[in-house]
Amino acid sequence: MRTVQMTLDNELVKNVDRVAHAMKTTRSAFTRMALQDALKKQSELRLVEKHRQGYATTPVQPSEFDDWEVEQAWGEE
């Protein structure tokens, strides 16, 4: 692991310390987890945007998924 120095405002550090203590973990472990979660969220947002752009470029055709209609199980009989 690598040690990094960051500048954070006092209120943020106080809140991080409070939550880390409640979670029975350290400030560093909590911060690692928060950064990993933020990176995962950014990755998911990029995929959603890529998906959106794909449908904007190539919209679904009116009958494109009709063949799958019979495969869907809606729980109604």
C-alpha cells in the first residue's frame, strides 16, 4: 500500500471519524472503501452513458424484440 496526503476540511474529517468509529474500522479503511465505491459508481455511470448513446445512435426498431415476447414469463396464466 501507499501512503498519500490529502487536505480535507475539519467537518468532513470529524464525520468520517464518527462513521468509521461506528463501523469499528479506521479512517484509512473507511476512506479506501469510500473511494472504491466512488470509482465503481463512476464506472457504472460511464456504462449507462455508453448504453444511452448507443440507443440514441441506433434506436430500438418497433418490432425488434417481438420474437422474445413468447419467451417472457410474466407469471400470468
